[in-house]
Amino acid sequence: MRCRPLRHRYAIPTLAGIALVIPQAAHADQPRVPIDVVEKPLTIGARIDVNYDANVVQGNAEAARLRGLEKGEIITTPSATVDFGYRTDRLGASFNGVFGYDFHTKNKVLDRERIDFGAGATQLVGDACAISGKLNFLRKQTRQSDLTTIVTNNTVKLTIATLGQTCVTSGGLIETVQVLRSSWHNSSRDNINNDRRAVSGLIGYTDTKFGTLGVTGLFEATDFSGRPPILVMTPDTLEKTQVGLQYTSPVDRPLSGSLSAGYVYSRAKISPGSRLAGKLIRKMPVLQAALVWKPNDKLRISALAARRIRHDTSFTITTDFQLGVDYTLSPRLQASVGGRWLRDHYYGRDVTLPRIAQDWQNQTTFYATLTRQIAPRTELAADLRYDRGLADFAPFTYKGARFTLTLTSAFEVPIR
């Protein structure tokens, strides 16, 4: 039995994202490492999301019956927001957050808080180095497609802290090191908690015209805790060692992007008597390519293709394709369309237990968004999405549409 973490926007370092910043060469009288913070005034605001979801269960009718949920309903989420960015020539700091609560018209068991907060700072040290730190916190109801059929009501608390440094010499040599700690804790006793530690780095060359090319490395260890007796097939620890190459082009070009390739060695540490099914070691190449094309100030087209291995309650091999188009119709009106195809292949199911989760799942999403600025610091957005899931376990095969209206408004708080 598994309980896989929900997919969230906080990524554990991979070969495509080890460097904290992408340094660029500078004149001798300027720092060589930029401050990766956008200056923003302190704003406090309110936000209201009204979402009609035709398939909250993210499964078929059998999944809805097993979970005791209605498939279609309206979800209203009022939230408070905060946003701030401070920057000087040598220091940058920022924080932002959304603090809300989900109200379901039918599935009251899913009512709960939705909190998403982040803060970070970067300080230059001398003219060649920078130290950066980030903290992110997420608390919300887990997506149903990321839970086994015996769990419905679950609040996840995810905390990620990173600390790193970047140095660039006058000749363009660059090195970065980053350490990470994260915790993933669930409210349900039928889910498994984990704590993760990672260290990553890059050594290479950077230039304003050429971009950044480097050798990358990552070591990651994930410890699992709070396992119910029935979940003895989950390893005590999963370790990952990853090495590779990474190239990132300058971002100010009409066509920019990044390419990384490497090799992963991943192994599971288990206690005596474990019923973990399959191999305890996984070895495979990994690859990620990302492109951004900006032919003019109005149009932006982005694409991503990746194949990676990640750790949840065992090994998961992921294939990911994304395509997005953003277009500015007017200074106050923006539109976006795109799609994503994601395939997860899970390993380590206990073959001696009844089937309660899928071994593999494909998820396809298409979306269209229209955002209109109706007043200074006030926006109205309409978002339409179509989801389709295909799995080797019938309850996780589904399709459904979601339509969301979002109104946000904020006011500036003077700082003296």
C-alpha cells in the first residue's frame, strides 16, 4: 500500500535546477553575482476563488463510492494575501503568501485551510559570491489521485528549507552548493511521513553571451516514519546519487532554455522482514530540456520535456511533457493556453495485500486562462481545465472539467 505525495510547486533539486542563481559576467566595478529578487512594495489583499469541479474524486464512480464523495460540486476559497520584495545592490529579500480556506458545497469532509507561504533572501559577499536562503510552507487537502482508495480525508504539511552559496570568478568560473531539508507530514495515520535531506552542486563556466555550462551532482536521502503495521513494504530510507551535465542559455534572448542530462543511482534501505516487492536498487539516465521562445513583447511560448526518478514511498519514474503559450492582448488583458502529459510508474507495491492503488498512471491536462485587470491592483481571472487520467487500476481512470473564477485585490502598505 502506498500514499504518494501530491504534486506541488516546490521542487526538490534536480540536475535541471541545482544552481541557486544563474550568474552573469559584469564590469569590474560591479558585483558578478546578481540579486535574484524582484523589488515590490508591501501589499496586503484579499482573494476569492469560485471553482466548479466536475470530478473532485479524480476517479470513476467506484472511486467515489469507496471514498464516500460526490463527484461534482462547487468549491469556494476566500483568502488573504501578502506580497513584498526588497532589493539593494547587495541584498535582496522577499516574502509572499496566500492564507485561505476551502468550503465545499457537498463534500464537507474536505473543508479545510489552504496555506501557501514562501520567503527568501540573497546577500552578496564580496564582489564574487552570494549566500541565499529560502523557506516554503504548504498546508492543504491532498489531491485524491495521490491517495490510496482507503484514504480520503488528509491534510498535508510540507516544509522546505534551502541554504546555498554561489561564486563566480572574473574569468567566468562558477561554483554553487545548496543544502536542503524538507518534511512531509500527513494528518491521516494510514499515510506515511517523510523527512528529506539533500546536497547539490555545480562547477562550470558562465558568460553573458554563452550562458552557463557545468558538471552537476546531487545526493539525497529520504527517511520514512509513522508507518502503519500494514505498510511494512515501504523502505526505511531511500537514497539517491545523481551526476550529470547542465547547460543554461542567457535568458534575455528571443530563444532561451536549458538542457541537462545525467545518471541516477537510487537504492532502498529496508528493515529485516520487509515485504518490499521488486528491486532494491534502480539505475537509470535522466534528462530534462526546457525552451522559451519570445518573438516579441506580446508572445511567449514555453516547452518542457523530462524523465526523472523521484522518491515518495518507494521508487517512482516520471515522464513529463508540457507546452504553454502566453499572449498579451492588451496592457490589461492576458491569455494563456497549454497542456501537460504526465506518466508516473510506481514500484514497490506489496503483492501480498489487496489492490488499493495504481502501479502506473497517465494524467493529461489542457487549460485556457484569461486575466483582466479591472482596476489598479485588482484582477479577474477565468480558468478552464480538462483532466483525463488513465491507470492500470480502474478507480483511478477518470475525466473531468474544472472552471474557476478568481478575483484578487490588494492595496499598498506604506513603509517608512
